[in-house]
Amino acid sequence: MPLFRRPPASRASPTLRDWTPRIVDVLLRMPAWLRLSKTEARILAGYMDIQFVPAGIVFIRQDDPTHADGMMLLLDGEVSVEKSANQQADSLVVSIAQPGALLGEMGILNDAPRSASCVAYTDVVLALLTREALERLVSEFPPVAAKLALGIASRLAERLRSTSSKLSTLSQVTAAMHPTLDASTLVGGLKRNKARRQ
């Protein structure tokens, strides 16, 4: 069964043209790291496909080495972003992505396995940019592709700074707790020795 699906034939089937204004609007509302003009946003929207994912489906799997699904812009619904220490461990919900979130952008730029899983928390609508479509964009509209690549790189740099800051805070907390842990271990050892002597 494919991960992505079109809506049932009984319902009106939206086309890319129906969703283009929404894609453009979402692209223009992106934070400062992606600075596209309205014309550039329309060009980029023309390279994206609309995908529908039912609630409960894992559409990006952590550590998956394949990149066929590309990068996704969440247009409607909510997505649970999850990470686990290994394949046997339960996953931890890192965040709930809302409309406007970009998903899987690292996978479209390099060949590394997926860093997290994405699960459709509700039925979701995604605008998908495949690697093949990105390559066509690079060939046909290099300035737009360059802005997109620089925007993604800027976003990843922001994430790296945030992660470094969190690691620094964690390191400080651990260092502050270390003497306390040593003292409690020492006190516990003294109590056990005293109990053995009695």
C-alpha cells in the first residue's frame, strides 16, 4: 500500500492548481530564513505535488536510507515528529508540526538516512518537492533553487545553534549535579558500611 494517497473518487479531488494559492501563501509566511518573492513562490509551487496522508500513517521513517519522498510542506493537518534511540525502543514525540512546517528537508539535500519519523497525527495535506523536481528547478530556475537551498541551510544552521545551546545547558546542569551525586554516593556507601559493622 502506498504511503500517500489521493482522496476517494466520491469526494471532489483537488488538483495542484486548487492548492497553488495555499502553497504560495504558506511559502510567503515562512520565517525569515526563506525569503521568496510572490513570483518565486509561485514558481516553486509549480514543482510541488499535492499528497494526502491518512491519520496514523508513518510517512517518513527514522533511519530510512531512501529519499524518494523528498521534502514536504505541511498545508493542512498536524504531524507528530518522533525520535527513538534505536529501532526497538519506543519513540518519543519531539514536536507536533502545524501547517506551514517543512518536513524532510535534510533528506533532499544529502544522502543521510532520515533523522526522525513523521506520523500523520490527523489526516494531512502535503506539498511534496521530490529530489527530481528540485533538480529540474535547479536547471530551469537556478535563482529560485539557490534561494531555497540557502533558506534550508539557514534553517539547519538555526537548529544546530539551538541544539548546541541546549547541550551547553545540559552540560552545565550535569556539572552542577556532579558533586551532589558524588556526595550522595559517598553518604550511601558510609551508611552501608556502618550497617555491615553492626
